[in-house]
Amino acid sequence: MHFRNYRNILACLSILLSLGTNAQLPWLKTIDPENTVATVHTVSTQATVEVSDGLHYKTNSVFHDKQRAIYQQVYENRTVARGIEGRYAWRFDGQVETEEPLEMEHYILGHQFQAQILFFDRLHPELDTPRAAVFGGKPCLMLASKNEAAVFKLFYAQSGLPLSMEIEGLAELPIVFNFDDWRPVAGVQLPFSVGIDDGARTFQFRFDAVRLNEGSLAEFRAPMRVLTEEQQLLRLHRAVMDDHWFGQTTNMKRHQADSLLIVSAGDLFTVAGNQPDAPMDRMMANRDYTVYDDLVRPVVRVSDDGTLAWVIVQVYAKGVRFDETGKPTGPLEFVSAWIELYEKMAGEWRMTGNVSNFREGRN
């Protein structure tokens, strides 16, 4: 886990282990002896790619977690970015954003090579027991995901160094990734060369930059002016989701009306949307989410005259609660469903209300 704001990492680790997080990945002891990964919330990269058919292009990627990642390809005459945000996958060609099938997440996340190594258990919550395998004619170990449409397998040496990754289920033949040219990045050893063989062509990625805790999805998203009304509202919902995950209220407040009606737990009250010490700010200060995910694609509706809209969502959250002194007090886990209410003001959507309910636990 990334422990963005944790003031007591050991206490938080104990709490999160009680929630059933996966055991440490076997190879992390080799590539991350100082446990730096516990503080990592972002992996961003830049690479130059050579393809066996003569094609050349550059790539950019940003990874926060399974529901927050982009992969951009920059060709001589065009640029294409693909993103997975919640249960919404998108493609932006520099002109128009289009919705992609949700299965595109396998393509986007499959190109987050360094993130796959660091967060294999977060990306694939259900893993088989490590077992013996062979790589390059030599014995090694293999850890595989299960209960997914695409099966991800990561092969690592007896010494713990990751060697290769395979993805089965996206094509007729397994897609094979080989890792090489390991270099230190903020104390973590990561590959700066990745070769891919998809059975038809080979791709050689040479990384110009691999950065930890740098980069933002905002750099690659389509600007609001080119989005449809539905896409704009989905984007505003992502501001709500990401602020919770990052432990802030900055982006939410930017899109709130001056007055916000809140309905929750049998209460109804109004707050100032830009109030410095609003209830939302106080709540954020007392919890840190390691998971804040959409369970379903948000349902968006806009009134016929285009002045009112609502977004219905269902969210799963997990993390840690803190007391007023900043000491972790226990685990936090719930499912919540809510309606975000919006009104068009001066040509922009503003949130005017939120009606929510929740239940403890996952089920």
C-alpha cells in the first residue's frame, strides 16, 4: 500500500493486514529492501519504442491504482491516450474523447510494467500460491492471478529478481514481457528495458524516465471543452473520487456551488461549498483511503433543457481511521451509494447536492 498521509506506518500496516491485504510480494525484498513502495502512490514513465515491423513511437504512462491509470502513444503524425478511471475506459485522440470497452483496462494496465512489479497484488487481488516454473531454460518461480478474464503471470528468479510477465486471454498466444536494464529509482530497482512479444510482432521499450510519486492523469485527459455533457459529469465524479483517494477536497470544491445540500444518515443540512473548514475537510483529515473505487459505471442523466443533471454511483472504500491527534484508531471499510446533483451555472456544471447511504464491510 502507498501510505500517502500515514503518520504511523507500522500501526497502519498492522491495521491493513487485519483487513486481509495480500502478503508482501516475494520479489519486493530483493528490489525494495527499504520498503520504499509503502510510500509510493504514483508511477510515471516515458519511453521510446521500436517495433519489429519498423514502426517507432514514444509513450507516456501514469499509474495511481487499478482505477486510475493512463497510457499514451505519441507517433509522428498523431497522439492517442487511453485511460481507465473507475468503471469508465476512454480514448482521446487529441480531438474527441470516446468511451472504450471496459476490457481495455487490461491493455492499459498491461503497459504499466513497473507498476505491475510493485503492485501486482493490488492490481490482481486474487493470486494463486507461488509455484515452480521455468524461464529461459532455468528454474524459477511464478505468481499468477486468478478469476480474471486475462490471466497475468509474473516469473521471478530464486534470488527474487522479476524476470518476465505473461498475459493469457487477450490474444490467441500469450503476450510475453521480458524485463532488463535494472536501475535504482528512489531506492527501488526497476527495469528500464522491456521487450514484448505478442506472437505477431516484437516491441522494445527503452525508458527515458521512470519516476515515483510524480505525474498526474490531468496531463493527458481531454479538455472539458471537447467533452459531451455526460463526459463532463463523469469527469466531475472522478474529481470526487480522486479527492477522497488523495485525501484532499481541492478539486471537489472547484466544482461545487456556493451552497451544497447534504442528505445522509437521516440528516439534511446545507453547507457552504467553499467553506475552508467544511464537514468534508474535517472528515478527510480523519481517514486515509487505500481503496476508493467505483463498483459500477456511474449512471448519468441530464434534463431535457440541459440545466440540471444527476449522477448515481456505488463505491467501495477501504482504509484507516485517525483520531484528532493523527493516531490510527482502526480499519475503515464500507460500500456507499449516492446521487450527485448538478446545476448548470454560467455555462459550467456545479454540484448543488449529495444524497448518500452506506453499509459497513464489503458484502
